[in-house]
Amino acid sequence: MNYTRVYSRALLLLCAIGLCSNPSLAQQERQSPAQGQLAQEQSPVILLTGFEPFGVGKPPNPSWEAIQALDGTTWKGYRLVCKQMPGVWGKPLTLLQAWIDQYQPVLVLSLGQGGASSFSLESKASIHRGRGSDNLQQLAPAGNIVENGPGEFLASIDSEGLRQRLSEKGYLIRVSTNAGRYLCEETLYCLEYLKWKEGLGTKVLFCHVPPLGSKLNGHSIDIQYLQRFAIDTLDACCDMYQMRIAPSSVAVTTRKQIRHPQEQEIEKIIKGYFQSWSAQQFFRYDACFMRNACIQFLDDRGRLATYPRKIFIAQQRQLAESAPVKRSETAETIKITFEADVVRVIVFWKLTEGAKLTYGYDHFTLVKSDGAWKIVNLLFYGAPAPD
């Protein structure tokens, strides 16, 4: 791995949501087999997950009871896929990876059972497990949730913005920074880890819901109320991230066929970034960044180094002047995701230093500054050579 350059990966965001509906809405939007099979197959997927009961003889888990009837329904052009998560250490990563690979969801909402005092949007997840036993009566395995992952993730969704929208709809809801160090926190960590590792543009979210039968803010917590909460969560997220799609268009086009009108502009900026670095034109290279941009490097031991723009540019100039051979870097693949006023770009790059080749990823986050797209954050790390 090359440690001398510091490229930033757009920290994905990634946002998750839940949704649901009361029985009449689900029935209304379910299409007949003859009319809906093609549209169902082509519709973008929203994945919802909930947990099984924690322990033999325990009451039903509200996170699963709220969503299980939605599996296979459509909602405003989206196909809903609902999965039950077992209460077993290590399962969240394995199952979420498989479900995301299979369905390629645009949104993931994971729910878990929380306290009776409020709904809780979880905003932080640690790599470290707690000490509780799972449904197999096994204590948490030694070591971290994943190897060489970041120590913690902050939720990629705008938790406070979502809380405010749901509060305006009458829900007693808070943003939590302590997800419990159990399987709920492991699920949130795995969602954010997969976004980060795979460069997913998927929105992900984890929310704790109150137990069934409890009372909250004058409401009895039953399945219908939890379903209504899920629908309102979806509406709020769609408003925040402009994710509405027209149901009538699903059968004739898929989201992979849609090309954003500014995609070519972003590609040009990213290619210019690599060209200016390779040509040692550091005035042009520096101009790619916002003034207060942050550059980060993740080494192969999971250690994160952070640099302000000014220091990073000076370092790159000094390294170029002292390099014994000419260095050039090219973008082998570019993946662009537009998220409201933010653009995320993931680049797989190749660095050439004489006869030596090094590979890695850059994650860029770009925002508009004085009418031009600028890099506000860059995270980079090395990767194995492609097969």
C-alpha cells in the first residue's frame, strides 16, 4: 500500500428508512399478477428488517411485527422486501451482505425493539460488541464486529433532520448516541460498514421502536401505529433526499438507465483532479478542493490519519519534488451518486511509479461552492491489484 498520498473517499452515506402501511393501503397498492409482475421485477427495492424475539417464550418483537405483512407489496413505485434478523451474534453482517447483493436496495430500514419512553433514531455505532448472550446462549465472540474496520460510524442519514420531520408529525422521537452494544448496534454498524466498504449509494437507517402494548404520548403502541410510523419515516426521508419516483415510469425504465444531467461535469472534475496531480500542476490540483476541505487516509491496520487541505497540498508538492521517478495516477473506474445537494464519487485508481503499480480507492464528497463543484472531503486507502 502506498502511504504517501491522501485521497478522500466520499463517505457514503448512506440513510435508511422504513415504511409500511395499514392493511387497506397495502391491499390498494398490491398489483394483480398479470399487471404487476414486470413492474415488480423492475421496481427499485426498499429492504426492511426486524428482529425475532430475543429469547424463548419472549413476547413478539415489535420490529418484525410491524413490517412482516409488507413483504411483497409495492409502495409508490418501490418494491418492499422484508426480512427477519435472527438474534445471533455475527448474523447481521452475513445476512445484510447477502440481502443487499441480491436485491440492490435503494433504501434499507432496520428496526429493533427499544425502550417505552420514545422512538430512537440511532446515530452512532461502535465496532466493539457488548457482553450479552444471544438466542443461542452464546456470549459475544472475541474481537470486533469486523476486522480492520473503523472504530465507529456516525449515521450517514441526517438524523436530526429526520427527527424534526417525524416530531412535526406527532411522534415522540429522539436522536440517540447509544444503540446498546447488542445486536441492534451491530446491525447499524454493519449497514454503515457495507456502505463504506462497497461504495453503496443506498440510504440506511436504524431505529428503535417501543414495545407492543406500551403507551407513548397518548398512543397505544400496536402494529397499526408502528406501521404508520414506518410510512411517515419513508415520507420524511423521501422529502429530505428527493427520492420520489413515478409509479407509471417503473415499467419502462430502471434507475440504472437514468443519467443525471450533471454527471458528465462531475466526471470531468474528477479526471481533471487526477490529471493535475500526475502533471504536478498543484495550483490546479489545489483548486479542486474547498478551502476548508478535509483529507483522510486509512491504512491497512484501520488507522485513520486526517489532514487539512493546506497541509496536504504542501505535502503532495514536496513528495513530488523528491520522488526518484515520475508518478502518475489514473482513474480506472468512477461511480457517481447524486444525493440532494451532495455528490458522492468512488474511484478505483492505479498509481504508476516507474515499474511499480499500486491500487486503491478514493471516496470523494463534493458540494457546490460559488457555483462550482468542490471536494469537501476525501478518504483514500489501498487495495489489492485487480485479477
